[in-house]
Amino acid sequence: MGRMTEIQYADSTVNPVTGCRGCELWSPEKGGTCYAAAMYTRFAPAGTSFADIHLLPERMQPAIRWPALGPGGHPGKPWMDELPRVVFLGDMTDVFGAGVPPEWLWAHVVAPVLEAGRHNWLVLTKRADRLRRFTEDQDLTWPANIAVGTSVTTMAQSSRVRHLCRTPATLRWVALEPLLGPMDMEAVAPPGQVHWVVIGGESGPRARECDMRWIERAINHCSAAKIPVFVKQLGSRPVVRRDPRTVRFLGVKAKGADWREWPPALRVRQMPWLRGSVLRAAKLV
């Protein structure tokens, strides 16, 4: 939880839940490459597990009361300058994951955010089926200041998008992060149903390769479909495949998040509440 975050498309984060029962990136039995699980393992008390779900409702009210932001209030993130504070809800967990009671989630997280009507919020889940069911059970349509989304790493998880698109919401988004394979963009970002796409390669010492052509195809699809797209990072192992050999990018540091190192065609960062807000690195250096 923090009033400031390095996430390029958010100002702040709040995690009223900690822990996760597992996904394609991590499981209690096999481990994996999940960033949140790695951070938990690094800093958590001995004898605890990331699979343990902890509910922390006391974190919500301070986040709701954080000061409003406006022009000039998003240092280092000029693509957000016209927006209010953007809060990522659950960046280190899955608030719709197994083990989080829906009635608790409504009472302590969703209802207070709806009642306050402050800030813009990003909600991201790998359990889009639970998001859809929760939304239907509450007879809810998510308002414009709360963007609900799901993450997809390969086409094997594309069914999540179908559940997302059946969730009543003003603004739906898909995170292709970490992007681990080529995507059928018509399936994972259907025009008129998905309103924002975030793309990022995998980072960390065990990161898998991310082909820059996958990112470029996703950008081209979003551009043609008039879907705002945000390239977050190229990852720790960005490559361009030129059969029969693979050429790795040189000079990309750490997570590949400094877009001054990127090919110009990939330097696109748009926010969903600002249609057409394309900023490229040349305007910032």
C-alpha cells in the first residue's frame, strides 16, 4: 500500500487483501515467477505462505481519503496529467481470488469506494468468472471511474476475456502482462467490449522472453480498433525473432521500463480516461 507507486499507469496502490491461492504464474506446490509472491516470500515472517489469505479492511478508508490530484500532480507520468488520482486496487494480490468472501469484498471494499465517488480506480483479476458473478449478484454496473480488468499471459487464458466482456461495466481493460506468447487480439481485445489494453514483458531473474513483434501486433490492433494501449515495459528479456536465429535487444536495463531504450513504434502510453492521449518519448526528452 502506498500513496506513491512506480507503476507507470497509477499514482497509488492499496491492498485490502494479501495472499493468493495460485494462478498460471505461481502455485504453493511449484512456486513460479509471480512478482507479488516473490516479494511476499522475501519480506514475510518465517513460517507464513503467500497462499494464506489475510483480509485487511482497515487499509481502505485511508486510501479513499487520500488527497485529490490534478494537473501537475503526477510527477514523471505526463500521460496522466489531466486525470484525478488513479489507485490500483490489489496490485499485489487478487481481490476476486479464491478465499476472499464476496460479502466481505462488497461491505469493506467495493461499497465504500462506490459511496465515496473519489479517485479513479483500477481493478485487475485473473478470476474474471468470479468478478462477473459478483457483479451480477450485486446487480451492479461498474461506473466510469472504476476500470475492471483481467490479465492474460497466453491464449490459454483467453476465456477470462469472455467473462470480462459479460461483466456490466463502463470501462473494461485487459493486461497482457507478462506477455508470454503471441495473441489473437480479436479474441483478447474485441473492439467495443474492451476499452484499454496494457502490455508488459516479464521481469526478474527467471523472466521468459518477450518477442517485440507480439507487442507491435497488439499496438497495431488497438490503434486500428481505437482502443487506448499502454506499453508498460519490455521485460528483462526482450527479443526480436529472425528465424532461424533470435536477436536479443542490447542496452535494455532491468525491467525494460525506460522507453527511451525502446524502438519508436513501441513508445505508446495511453490512458483509458483520455482518449487519444498518445505520448511518445521524443516529446519528453
